[in-house]
Amino acid sequence: MLPEFNAEGLLPPGIHPATWAEVEAKLGFTPKRQTLLRGLKRAISALHSAGCGRVPRRSFVTSKPTPGDFDACWEEAGVDAARLDPVLLDFKDKRLRQKVKYGGEMFPASSVADRRGTNFVSFFQVHKGSGSPKGIVSIDLEKWQP
């Protein structure tokens, strides 16, 4: 079960494991969010088909009613690049093809996210406005039931 949002509208710091049903129940509370969830589900299904085992995610994990998109990262271990949707490896034009196809952005978890060399899993656990720690959700794809 995912924890409640804090006063800032964020999850408490840490990586919170969740099932897809928990993600839908917690984060699909507006029509805009439901649309984003459908795109995220398509992206996760594509990653699962290529052998991905876990998807940590972040920006969409707030109480904000109308987020513009979602940002997520995926663990590369076990992924067969030949079976991976090439759009998920296209980072040109500020990831435009990903945004068009899925409604958000997906990054390999170990890739560098900033000039300090922080990987995406760590980067996503920091609130970009305040710099304070925040929680993210991790979906285990070993049990993925789309």
C-alpha cells in the first residue's frame, strides 16, 4: 500500500514498491492523470516485453491534479535491446518521440541525470523545486499483469 502524500503533495522519502492496481488507485484521480496512466502502462508493457524487471518513477507521483507528463526510469538488467521499442532509447528533441507515443519520458535508471553525475533513480528522489528528499514508486514487473 502506498503511503499518503505529505503537506507538499509528495510521498515520504524512499522507494515505495507498488502494484499497478495500487498505482492506478492512488494516482488516477483526475481524467488527465488517467490519460497519463494509460501511456505509462503502454511504456511499461513495452519494457516488460523486452525483459525489464523494475520501473521506478517520479514526477507523476504527487497530489498535483494535472501534471503535464510523467518521468520514469527503468532498470536495464535483463533487457534485450533487440526487443526494446526504439522510441524508449530516443532522447533527441527533448524526448519528443517518447512524449508523443507514451505521454511521458522514460530513462535508463543508471544513466546520468545531471552535471554532478547523479543517476536517474537518485535524481528522481529529490524535489526539483526545494531540493528536499521525496518518495518515488517502484513497480515490480516480475509480477506485471497488464
